[in-house]
Amino acid sequence: MNANQANQQTIERMIGARPILKTIAQASEVIPALRERRLLHAGPPIEWDRMSGPLRGAVIGATLFEGWATDAEAAEELASSGAIDFEPCHHHGAVGPMAGVTSPSMAVYVIENQTHGNLAFSNLNEGYGKVLRYGAYAPEVLDKLRWMNDEMGPIVKVAIEAAGGLDIRALLAEALHMGDEGHNRNKAGSLLFAKLLAPYIAESSADAATRRKVVEFLGDNALSVLNPVMAACKAMADAGHGVEGSTLVTAMARNGTDFGIRVSGLGTDWFTAPAGIPEGLYFSGFSAADANPDIGDSTITETAGIGAFAMAAAPAIVQFVSGKPQDALDATLEMYEITFGEHSHFTIPPLDFRGSPTGIDIRRVVELGITPRVNTGIAHREAGVGQVGAGLVRPPIEIFEQALLAYAERYDLG
Amino acid sequence: MSTIAHEIRRGAYADSIVLMQLQSSLAQLEGVDDAGVVMATEVNLELLAASRLLPEALSGVGPDDLLIVVRAESDDAAAAALAEIDRLMSRDAGSLGFSGSGTAAFRPKSLRTALDGSPQARWVLVSVPGRYAAQVAREAIRADRHVFLYSDNVTIDQEVELKREARERGLLVMGPDCGTATIGGVGLGFANRVQPGAIGIVAASGTGLQSVASRIDALGAGISQAIGTGGRDLSQAVAGATTLQALDLLAYDPATRVIVLISKPPAPEVAAGVLAAARATRKPVVVSLSGTAPPLEKLSNLWFAQSLEGAADRAVELLGLQPTASHVSPAQPGDAPKDSPKASPRASNTGFVRGLFSGGTVALEVTQALRFLVAPLASNLGVDGVADASIEASIGHTILDLGADEFTVGRPHPMIDSDLRQRRISQEASDPSTRVILLDLVLGDGAHPNPAGELAQVIRAAVEGPGAGSGARSDAGSCERSGVEVAVVVIGTDKDPQNLDGQVEQLQQAGAAVFRTIGGLVEFVADRFVGAVSPLPSRLELEDFDSISCINVGLEHFHDSLAAQEVGVVHVEWRPPAGGNERLQAILAKMG
């Protein structure tokens, strides 16, 4: 089978995957690797020594959350001692935004790809401000996590199940027609998410104040749906992974130090190089000097054909690409240069409902020297400060070249 | 009796306007009574039921599922309607956001994207560095586009391959190293602004093309199409691939009434085919073989020019003589095939000319004239570009001066004693590869008193062929097949002692064609050997040359020039593949 035939199969599997949000579960129940003292993190594999500030902060926070240590100092000592195992979320069907740290007792969304049967997971979104995913671990951060885990989680779980599951692909398709691109802008999708769950939350046995708080939290947080969206994208991308001979990217992820990709036809190998600093807009009081290198698994959205790839659908956030709607169109048009297919469910109104560019082809990236665009939040380089801006970043071209060379070796192309 | 059929698309979200459109399109299909396209919410299912569109035994659908229902006259009509869904839902492929006009600012980064996004652009201008040029041109050809290949340093093997593939697909490759062309009034590359008109140009030389076009414009005439071929097109390897296609195009282009063909000195074996194609156009063709003495001044519809300027002058003059209403000028009697512009029934590429001359200068002139008309040509006259003939036996087309030293050692000159010539005529006639024998007959004082009488018998034997004596082949029509044709140029006056008319009559009675000029003799040959044109595998589409729009890969300058001419043009921001890394390029090439 040649690369094009293999890629056709990959793309059909990716697009044909139908990710349904089934429930919320405790991570250790659904991710066997988390039955041990282990933390999952965003991006390709990394050890404590090379971890950036926000990732270390999130590790400390998760260690405290799990009760493996009682204070930050002890947590840091434990984490640096080798007593905690670190593995990428991606190795266990999971994805997490920014630091992406997922610990055994955290609640996770469970997505099932109804077409191919694979599962994917993502933790719950904490909203803005001081949050674990940006490396914050102050008591109020952990308090919020506990509230999400113990109060909100069970209510939302019941609501999801009562709704018979939520079709996240359909939700995304609609959100793209409402100005979202699914990565940096999830305002419409989050409102749809809250709206779909609200009737079932209203039926919950919790008291009125709690029900109100949950609905308010989901509705106020314009990123509520990001985590189920990421898990849905993971489920779609994983459906396309492992096709012999395929040159399409099935994972892009950053751990705050390295940017890594995986390729459908190249097994479980990661191809990595140092992550760049995003270019973008900064919140007042911050500048590029405060920015951590690119971090997070949220690039799974671009991998699946949305995010920066669907920028043309999101004119409201064109400030990230300089401010003119034409630039948003150009951003998406450029991504068609490096993708193998067009999504049949994710369509873009300003491009005459053309399907979004889907399936990054390492051949095209290397040939044209055009790397994928990524819309991203920007983390402060120090643990716990939080988000300092948002903008655009591209992975280093070297990782695609490495992948191409590995492909040549594996498939005997000299 | 109506039937209801449905299809469920699970999790397929579409905006309600899209659904309504699909519903309306389905309802309009033949045999369809009504259609419903809804997200399967409870409310919508009730609405379907109210419209008698709710399928029986519908279960397991929910609000995320797209339900498409048709009520039709028959099961077949219903099935046919459902089969149309994808087509009806597909977006209009006309605009992908960079049509080359309007608000579109996006510049594609790859030819592939430009090709996909600009189906109307039938031309691709390629001016990338030579080592990448063939690859870019090939991609364009495989996407069914004509190519203007400005780049140089394309290998001749690549050129042959590109042109072969293009010809098979009915596409034109101008170049490589093609600097200029004017297609549909649009200047490509470096082009003069010339007024539109009725003269078509085919040129292997860029400056040649520009000189002729400019001169034509200065003389008040204009250009229909000016097609560059690239400097190597008339080489043996490339074999005039582009030139032949261009001549064929101009032959049936109604706007072209006169053609100018500008060549660098062509490979002789290629020249014959090209001149044949020029004759087959049945339009006046002015031929300029730069750097070479023309073989003759005129050959049926071909005029040979001494210079570029002369070519332009002649073309304009011929245009003045052309009827303006008709695009096909009647061919002159006996000159060119009438039945088809593609091939003469009489001309074919089989058999050879054998010239057996007694006059050295006559033989020389015939050799020079035939140099670009037949191939392979050999002679014993030492003409540039013509092989030395073997004295003992002829191979290929051969012109011999039998008065040359190697034939006259120990015997009289053939003008006096025709014994050698008679024996050679017999020898050639018995060679099955001989098709035409050319002779001269020189009269005057001092020459043989009855030279025609000397040759008449051997000529008749040659014409009638070996089977004639047995009576087995008495049919006049088939005699020609078994014998050879003999043509004689008679040099002399009606005052010469041999009696000119009587000599001519004897030769004609023997079966020879008789001419009074060398030009007549050459035309006789050309009629037989120059005119067979092999049909092209696929013809060029005239409308592609009418009003053009382009994709430009390479020099931005060419994009700007086209935009200034108000031509639709998409510029590809091309960069060397893999940043110029050869190892990665090699891998990419293997991956396809």
C-alpha cells in the first residue's frame, strides 16, 4: 500500500470516528496506569529535571491533591526523587490542556468513539485565574479542584448519562458555525455544552444552590467544553493511528520544554525538538519575557482539523493573526497546503462551507517548509502565575524532518 | 402507489438552511413526491408524521442524527433520490477563496493548491530553477494544463519526456528556455505588445519571434498566436514535438491566415517532418531557417525567407493576398493534399529518392534543396550536413553526380556516354527501397545527339518494374506499385540540335515526368515525401488559446506583467522542496 492509500485510510478513520461523551469517571478507574503512584502530563515524555515551571507547579499541586505530600516542599522533593512516575497523557488515551497533569483521583471525561470503539479521556476544565494547569497549587486552587471532583463532577456525570451521552463531533460542527475554532475560542461550544446539560442538571437531586453553581460554572467558563473537545479530538486522531505506511500526524503535543509529534505509520515513536515561545497578545503587565515555552496537549485540536486550522471560522479572534478577517481566511487556506484531506463534518462558512483542512501530512510539511499553525494560550514561565496571554505558535520543522527520515528508514526508502 | 425511503446520518450536524436546501432539491427530483430533511428531534419527527413522511419502524434515532426521508412514486425513484444526497450537499466548487480577483489575497504555497483552486487557469508559467523545473512542469501537465516553461537547464531527456506526456494529453509545452510567447493576445515571459491579427508564429528562437512579431506590427498587421517551442525542439531527440502541435493548431485556428515558422537550423530528419506539417496546414507558411541558406524559394504553400525581416515582410504580403472570409486557402493544383489537412494520400515515408545526375551543379542544387525535405540524405557532392554517399550502392535518399571523378575514371563523361547511367538506373530500379529516380538531361552542342533515346528503354523498364514483362501485372494502377517513378529535368532550348520537344516526348512516352526547372523536380519529390503527417495523439483545444488565465510558479515579475495585462493570474509562492535539502527531496520523490 502506498502512502496515499494509507493516508486515505487514516483520514477516513479520523473523520469517520464519532466521539460521544459518555460519562465522567475517576481517572484510576478508567486509566489502568493511574492505579499506581503515577502522574500523566502533557506533551512527549519528560523527567522532572527538564520540566518547565508550570509543569513542575502542576506536578506539585497534583501531588498535594493526591495527598502524597503535605506541603509544597515535600511534594517537590518527592517528585524530584523519582518516587513518582511520569508518563505522557497521550500514552494512555488521555489529553490535558497546558500542563495536562492528571492524577489518579481526578475526575475525567470519558469519550467513546462509537465507530471504532476506542476511548479517550480528559480532566475537567478549571476555568480562568489561578489554576493547576498553569502550575498553580495554592490552597484555593486545590479547593476548587476538590469542589469540581466531589460536587460538580458527580452532577455533570449524571446529567451526561441522563442525556444519553453528547455527540461532541456534532457539537463542534455547530460551534464552528457560531464563531468557534475549537481551541482558543470555545465560547459557543461551551454555551452549547452548558445548554445541553442544563435540563438534566436541573433534575439533579442536589440542592438548588449547588445546581445553580454548576450551571453557572459551566456557562461562565468559555473553556468548559475544551476538555471534552480535546478528548474527542484524541479519540478521532487515535482512530487514525497505526495505519501502516501512513504519513499523517496523529498527535502533536508540548510539555513546556519539547514539542513532539507522532505519525500514524511510525508506531509509538515521538519526534521532538525544543518548543518555541508563542507569538501573541499578552495580558496587561506581561510580555514575551514572561512566557513559558509552548505547553499542552491542546494541539490535538489542530491534529484533528480544528483550532488554528479552522481559524477562518472564528473571525472574532483574528487579533491573534493580526486583526484582519482575510488573515483568518489565509491561515486556514495555508493549512490546506499541508493536509491530506478535508473534514466532512467540520465545515467553514466563509470558505463556502469547505471542509476544514484535516490530516497533517509530514511529506507536505517538509516539502513546502510550512509547519502547522497552532492557536494557544501562553503560560507564565514560573509555576502558579497562570495564563499571561494567547497567540500563535508553530512546531519546529526539525521534528517533521526527523519523522520523514524515520519513515524512509522504516519503509526502506534510503 | 407511493413509497417512503429514508437514510439516517448519525451525528451529522448541518445548519437548518442547508437542510432546507437539501429538502427542496430532493423534492424536485423526478419521481419524488415530497422530502424531509431534519435533525431527528421529537418535534421534527412529529412534523414529518404530519407530512406523511415518517418512515415506519423508525427507531434509535435522536436529536444528533440527521434524518433524510423521501416519498416517491417507486422504490427505484426513492433509491435514486437518496443516492443524490452527497452531490446535493456538496459545496459549490467554484470558489475556494483565491480566484485571482476581488478580495482574495491568499497566495498558494504550492502548485497543487493553485491547480485545485483555479480550474479555469489552463496555463502554468514555470520559471523556477532548472533542477526543479521539470518536476513542476510535470505536475502541471498531469493536472491537464499547458506549460510555458521559461526555466533553462532542463535536460533534453526531461524535455522529451515532458513533451511526450503533454502531446498524449493534448497539451502544449512551450520551452524549456522559452522566453516569449503571445497566446490569446496575452504576452507571456518577455513579449512585445503587438496588435491582434491573422498571422500565427511558431518559433524556436525567442528573439526571432520578437523580431518577426514586432516587424509585423510595424507593417500594420497583427498576430493571432505566437508560440515559442524552446531552442531544442527541432533537435533529433525532441523531433519537433511542440512545433508540430503548434502548426496543427494554427492550421485549424480560424483566426490564423498566414503562418511564420522560425527555426534554428533543424536536424535534417526533423526538418522534413516539420515542413510536411507546414504544407499540411494548407495555409501560406513563411519558413525562416535562421543561419542556413533556404533550400529553395517556394514549395507549394511554403515560402522560404532569407532573413527574419524578410519573413515578416513576406507574411504581411501574403496576408494581403489572402481572402479574409475563409480560413482555409485553396491549395494550388497538384501541390498539396486536398482531402485532409492531416496527410496526403500520395505522400508516405516509405521508399527513397535516387538522383543520378550528369550535371554536377544540377546535382548540387538538388542536394541542397532536398537537404531539409528528405532524410537520411547522402550525396557525393560534399554538402554540409549531408552524408557521403556510397559509390557502389545507394542507401537511403541518395543524390549522385555521375560526372564526378570517381565515376569517370577510364570512361567518358555521362553527358556523352550514358552507359554508366543506364546501368545505374537499372541497379536503382531493382532496389526495392527505391521509390523515385531523378535524372537530368542536358542538351546542346557537344552533348549526345539523342540522350532521351539512350535512356528511354531503361526508364520504361524502371517505371514498369520487373513484373511488367511477364504480363502478370498489366493493370495500370498497380504498375506504379511494382515499378518506380522517374522524373527528369531537361536543360536546353528549342534551338538545341537534339530537338527539345522530341526529347521531352520520348521521355514522357517512356513513363517519366518531365520538368524544365530544378524547382519543378524538387516539388515533385516534395509532393511524394514531404506531406505525410502522422496524426497527433490528441489535439490542442483552440479555446485554451483564446482567452487565457494562468498560474505563475517562479518569477513574481511574470505575475506582475500578467496582472498588468489584466489577465487572471494566481501566483504560487514557490520555494525549493524541503528547503533545498537533497536527501529529504530524494525521500519525498520516492514517496510519491
